[in-house]
Amino acid sequence: MDLLKIIIPVVSVIIGFGLGWLKEYIQHTPKVKLSLINSESSFDMYKVVRDNIGGYSSIRDVDYSELTNMDFNINLLFYNSGKGDTAITDVTLKVTDGVNSLLLHNKKKAIETPIFFNLAARSVHSVKFTNNLPYEENTKFAFNSELIDPVGKIKITVISTDINGKQTCLNVDPLSIIRTK
């Protein structure tokens, strides 16, 4: 009985310390959320043709079978609603039709420009993701007219990876950001 009077307070202190540590650990982790700024984002499809003077121009009013390029200009908002700081180390765009998929990285003027930044606790950071997808053998699945039609069978997912390797995904409906004439 005397031994029990000694063990119960010691066990209670250990449990109390463990619960306090667990609460601090949970509260001070970063909680990253991702959203899309629809009004500033665009998804554009067009055909590039060579003109008479040796330059290039784009024609937007063409049949799906004649498309040669897709432009993605996606403005993203990153929220860290947690009490811990983090860093975003990679942002990629996944284009898929359910069978084939393609990962795109941020490009500015044909040069891959990685996106990485610090995200402090309780802060917001905006990022502009741009990429041009040309019609090629490995990308032709995305140019299929059945996938681009208003049914919206093509799927676009933004994937961000933080410094700890945790991924945050955002599904983007191409029809919500498609450029109108």
C-alpha cells in the first residue's frame, strides 16, 4: 500500500508531462492550405502558325484537333494557419486523363524556374505558376478533344511539397480558369 502511494503521483506527473508535450507538438506544427485565385488564373489553348514575315502568331479560334499549345497561368495562395513555420520546396502541376499523367514545373520564357519560399506561422504567400505545354508525343493525350470538351475530363492538380516532405494538393477545374475571348 505504501508503494502504491509513491507510484501513483509519479505516474500522474509522467502522464501530465507527456500530455503537455503532445499538446505543444500538435499546436506548433505548420498547417499549410492551398487555394486558387480564379480571377487572376487562366488556362489557354491555341494554335501557333508561322506568318509571312518569318514570325509566329497564335490563333485561338481553331478546332481541338489543330491545337498546338496550352498555357497555364495559375495564381495560388498558400496559407499557414498553424503556429509553426515551414518552407515550400516544390510546386508542380499534374495534368492527367485518368490513364496518362504529366508533371509540369514552373517555367518562365522556356527556363524552368523552381518555386520555393519560407512560409511563416499565420501568414499568406501568393505564387504565380506559369507553364506552356506544347503538342508533343508524350503530351498529346492532353490535347484529345474528348478531354478538353465542357465535360472536363482532363484533371489538373497543383501539388506543393514542404520542407518536411508533406504534400498539399489542390484540384483545379480547367473550365473555371479557361480564357474566354
